[in-house]
Amino acid sequence: MGLMSPMDSMFLLMESREHPMHVGGLSLFTAPAGDRSGAARSLYEDLIAGGGELAPTFRRRPGRLLAGFSALQWDSDDDVDIDYHVRLLSLPAPGRVRELLELVSMLHGSLLDRHRPLWEAYVIDGLADGRIALYVKSHHALMDGISTVRTWQRALSADPATRDCVPPWYRRPRTEPAPSSLLTRSLDAGRAVGRLGATIPRAATGAYALARDYPQPRPFQAPETMFNVPITGARRFAAQSWPLARLRAVAARSGTTLNDVVLAMCSGALRDYLLAAHALPGDPLIAMVPVSLRGADQSGTESGNSVGAALCDLATDSADPADRLARIHGAMTRSKASMAKLTPLQLLGMSAVNVAGLALPALPVPLPRSAPPFNIVISNVPGAEEPRYWNGLRLEAAYPASIPLDGQAVNITTVSSGGGMHFGIVGCRRTVPHLQNLLTGLDRALIGLEESTA
């Protein structure tokens, strides 16, 4: 079907039982009043019926090489079993959010089957409050988190009266490019090699400038924490939402950005969590913050990965919420200014250095112990501002579920959607006890930011 990009290959090579490499998301829908009976079954039938042909991205599975799976080439499944990929589940009584999060924790810790296209969806009924849950996961080699959010946003409608929503895995008329022939792909590959040869001299010329102007903080200067340890394959998932207006008000009063406020909330929550465990280091924690390299006009159904990375000082050594926010704003401003001066090739190079630490556990030989490249990954993915609907079901919340790794036992990802900032926290079940306490810390951190900027 086609060659994988180097980054897509890396995500497949990094995967093991202890390191599932898929991203996921938990969405909560509300049916119109008086129309909740059978809503989950209706959603499930919409997702398996869909109509039309499956989009190429959702047919992709790793190709076969000798006796195993290839991490170099994609294969296309021409006989996708949609009933395997989309399933209907029901929560046990009493149907609390607690039971839902336990179920999602279990689903998020299980590997995707490489014999099949690398995605699954679960419609979950049985919540006591009548809401319907939808958990979806796809391999990071298939698409990155921002592409996943955009794909789902395009499947939803801004009109509550719409009844013709199409699942993202079905091809939309005239929006998917025609399959390329082997000759076309060969010509494209030849042109890509030619472009690569032309960029090597420019990359070498810019290497000195990149090293000279590399922004602080730099990789492998983070302190050791309880999060930077080997992990198991079991996961715990925690999620909660806050009104977007509260975060924007803090940003406006402090002259910072919405993303700065998200990072400051995470900083306060991590500081409280580590203090309670008597494990707060004297030096500030460093976060890796993914940055989308896709244009705003690029299709959300585009597969693969197009993500850069910046490092941010979280200022967890400070007890003052306003000081933490100011330092975070300064660190992100410096990173953005440095990134703006780089060529696309240099930007990819700097991002590759920043994310290199994520791949180290996958190397076949042990390396000498060093400081962590960073302490945690924190992502903020923008969603749709206005409410979204699936055939009359209102999307109430969209909680992302990302990837912890060896040395990165916790991941925090947020999605801003429908007037809310939705936090999804994923951690190793064994090495990060009482993960839900981070939610309490996020709430306290937001209150502290509001009071300090009032």
C-alpha cells in the first residue's frame, strides 16, 4: 500500500506489551429529553452501518515481512470486519462515572491487533445519568492526536437537527484522494529522495545556528521524579472538565495564553501531588509540549504524524501560582520565538532532539543512566468552539487518552471543545498511585490562579 514515514515506523517499533502505542478518547453524549431509550443502540448501529466504502486510513495495517510484521510498509485490508472494530458494551450497576473510567482504563491498556487495521471503537451504555459514552482508540502510527481530533470533529455536526452524520472511518464523496498507482508512488518516492539530498547541505549549514540558539530548557536537564521510572502495561485513566471561560479569564487578566494557563494548572497539580508523596524535587519539572506542524487547512483525515515539540519549565519549585504562570509564559514565549526563526528542516531537527528520549526505552541495548529528557508530556489540542452533535446526540465532553512510556509514567492531554476544557490523564496503574488526586490538584490550581490574578 505504501511506505511508512520514519516517525510512524518509530511508533510501531516502540510498542510492546508494557508500552501500547495508541491514542484514544472518551466522548460523552446526551440524548434529547424524552428520547434516551435506545440511544446507545442507535449510535452503535449508526457507526457500523455508515454506508459507503471504508476510508484508506482505516484499512491500514502493518505489512508482513518474513515471519513477522513490518515497520516499514503499510498493507491494506480489503475485508474489514466492522463488527470487530465497533462494539457495544454496557456498564455494570450502579453505572457511575467511576465504573466508566475503570472500563476505559482496561480498554486503553490492551494492545491493538496488528492483523487488523489499527483502530477500535466502543459504544458504552448503562450510565446512571442516561449519557452515552464512546471510547475510540487508534495507533499513533496511524494518525497523531491532533489529526484524530480533527477527524472526529469533521464527522460531527453543528446542527442538532442533522441526522446524516457519517462515521470518520467511511469515505466521504470527493474528499479522499484517488489511490495512487505503483508507478505514481515510485515517482513520488524518487522526488522525495531528491528533495532529501538537496536539504542535507542546508541542514548541515544550519546545525551550528540551531545548537547556538537552542532555547532553554534543554533536553536531559530535568530532575529525577517518581514519574520517570519503568512502567507496566496496565493503565489508569482519570478525566474532568472545567469551563473554558474560567481559563480564558485568567489568561486575559495575566496577559498570557490559554495554553499557558493549562500548563500552569498542570504545574500546580503536579506540585501538590509530589508534595503529598514527599517527592517534590528542588529543581522545576520540565514538560514536553507537542506542537502541531500541520497547517490549519489540512484535512483532519490525513494519516500519519506531523508533530513537533517544545520544552517548558513548569516552575514547580515555586509556591506562588502567579509566579508559576509568569515563568511558564516566559518559557513558552522563548520556545515559540526560537521555533519561528527556524527553517522547517531545522524545526523538525529540534523537535526530534526533544522527543528522542521517548524512543530510548525501545533501543535493544541498555544505555548509561542520565537525567530524564523531560518529566512529563502535556498536550493541548484545540477542538470546536460551538456545540457539536451526532445525529441529535449532543457532545458534552471529549476526554483524550494518550500514551505513558518507560520514564514517562504520566501523560496529561487536554481538548478544548464546546465551551469546556477537558483534561484526560493516563498513568501506569502500578507506579502512579491515586492518579485521581491530580484532578483535585487541577481544581485547586485553577482556583489559585483565579485568586492570584484577580
